[in-house]
Amino acid sequence: MQRRVILILSIVLCAGCSGQGAHDGAPGEAIPPPHPATPAGFALAYRAGDEGTDRLIARAQARVRIAPGQADAHVGLAQAFIQKRRETGDPAYLVYARDAMGAAQSLAPGDFRVLTGQIVLDFDSHRFARAAQLAEKAIAAEPASPDGYLLLSDARLELGDYEGAVSALQEAMDRAPDLRSHGRAGYLRWLHGDVEGALDAMDEAVSAGSRTAEPMAWCYVEIGLMLWHGGKLDPARRSAQRALSLLPNYLPALSLDARVLASLGRDEEAIARLEGVVARAPTADALLRLSELLAGAGRELAAGRYLARAEKLASDDPVPVALYYARHGIWPERALALAERAVAERATIYSRDALAMALLRAGRVDAAQKAMAEAHALATPDARLILHRALIEFASGDRSAATASLNAASIQNPHADPLLARELAALVGQPFPGPPRRAR
């Protein structure tokens, strides 16, 4: 049944949605060599604590000391540090992981586990085109394993090759229908507008379980985001809380909780949540959301500081910054330059959406319509995309279509983007459609 559903999904995928990674490297490019003091100097120097993943790291370190010439031992150590990074959000653990992977790569550059470890590190550096190339090598090395196909699906997804992502995921699903494959299937179904099927797949992922807490916590965050997109705030917050019960400081769950709290009108709590998030992992998206909340609370100086920090990240993560400029109607030339570069590097529906908004603010309505049609090619149930389309419809002179899109977005998720919903309501001449915000 799973195979049939995924293959049906692939029929409705858009064609020609491919792009290039932001930091392409040669397929055989090596990870920098390890610290010269030991085969993995930094990684072995880390002092593990008492937490579960720290004990895993300590065991992996012991194995490296016993067998420093075995690539597999170094890969195991790198994977333990990557797991710690996922749990904590602390990028420092990537330094240890890269050091261990450097040792593994120097010992066995074509080994399957070495290749898959390199791919995971490439994802963190947004080197998605290289990751896809290495995933193909990994598949050739171990065609019976689902891991190479899962990583290839992820890389293609990040590049905007949705048909390729589904195809690779199908191969992984055929080999191992587990939490990893069901979870990815859920997200792909959601992208294509199949909300019920997406939540069913996420239920399958949770039911499959995992040996560690983080993959389960990730599933609950994904479920919560889908619920938030559907305007279901209380269930979304329960999902975030479920993730936090598994990992109390899990950054994706804290970020989701902040999003829901803001939608509930509990802005100060949302601000506190996001301040904690950006203190540990200052992504452009989190910084910009925090800046907007602070500005709405009248704390303009603090809002400006966080905005400035986000702008410094635009070279590595242009979409959030470009879209922020376009939503606020500021710096249209800068927004357009960032969005055009984003699409050239990774032609996803969200980079195309940012481009459409930037083109609109630059006065290029016809080009904006074309880019927005590409952004809506998958029928993704994201009310923010619908609001953006409504703005372009109004600018093109179709007030009726803009009003219909505004109403559709308000029904789907009235909390999606109050800033643009207010702008649109004023343009089409109707009351602001957002619901009363609840204070708890």
C-alpha cells in the first residue's frame, strides 16, 4: 500500500524543478585532514558527560583509541557527535564530527559509511549538489541499503527536484519502511497538498519508533508544524510539548512552540522561547521571527539588533532575508538580488515564492505571476503562499481573485501572516480577517 501511494504521488510532481547547490564542490573533494596530534585529535579530546549521547560518544572514543586504523571506528565517533548536534543544536559538535570524519576519509575514502557521513556534514554546509553526487556513490557501493537513497532523496528535495526526491524515497521505502522513510514520505505528501496522507505517514513513523529520542522528537515537530499550517493551534502545541518531553531542550520543538505561542497572542512567552533558541542556534529565520515579535511589542532597538544579525546570514541563507524585505516592502533591489541567487542555487517552491514577492515589490508584476505559479506547482497547503499569491493577483488588477485568495488563506490558517493579511484586507476593502488572538 505504501508503494502504491508514493508512486501515485509522483505522477503529480512538477517537471523541471531542479537547481544547483549553494556551495558546490568536486565530487571527490576530501574533508580536511584530522588534527595531527592523533587520528582524530579534536574528537578524542572532547570530554563526555553523563547524558545518554555522551555515553555513546565515550564508547566511540574508546573504540577509536583501541582501533585507530579502522575507518568504521572514526565514522561511529562522527555519527555520535552528529547525534549530539541534532539534540542540542550546538554547532561546536560539528567540529568534532568533521575531525573524526576526516580521519575516516583518509583511511577509506570510498567506504559506504564514510560517504554517508560526509553527506550528512555536507547538508549542514548547504552543499546539496555535492551531497547528491556522493549519495549516488553511496548507492553504488551499497545498493541494498536504504541509507544512500534516503540521503539522495533529502539532497534532491533541498535542490527542488521533487520528482527525484520521491523516486529516491520510494527506493528507500522498498528496502526499509521505517521511521526515517515514513517521516520523509509524510513531509513530501504535505508538500503536495495531501494533509491527511501526510499525518497518516507521520503516525506510521511514530509507530515504527527509534532507538534514540531525537528522531521521535523530530516526528512530533513535523506533525506540529503540519497542524499549525492547518490552523490547529492547541494540537500543534501539544505536539511540540510531546517532543520536548522526549528532549527538553530540543531546538526545533522550542521554535515550534514559539510559533504557536505567538499565534495564540502570547507574544512575551514566544519572545522568551525564541531568545533561547537564537542564543544557541541563530538561524536567519529564527532571528527574523524574533525581530518581528520584538518590533510588535514596541522594543524597536532590540528588534533592530536581531534584524542586523539575520542580514549578516543572507549570503548563506538568502530566502528568509529576501522574503522579510519583500513582506515589509523594503530594500526591493536587495530582496530581488537575494531571491534570484537563491533560485539559481536551489529552485525550491520557497525560493521561487521569495522571488515572486521580490519581483512584485520591484514592480515586475508579470514576472512575479510566473514565479508565483511555479511556487504553487505542488499545491502546498501553506497559507503564506496563498497570501503572497493574493498580493500579486491584486497588483495584476484581479481584485476578485485576490479577495478569494485572502479568504482561502484565512480559512486554512488565520495565523499564517497577520502583517500581509492586514495589508491585503486594506487593499481589497474588507475587515482584517484574522481571528481574535487569545491570551492565556
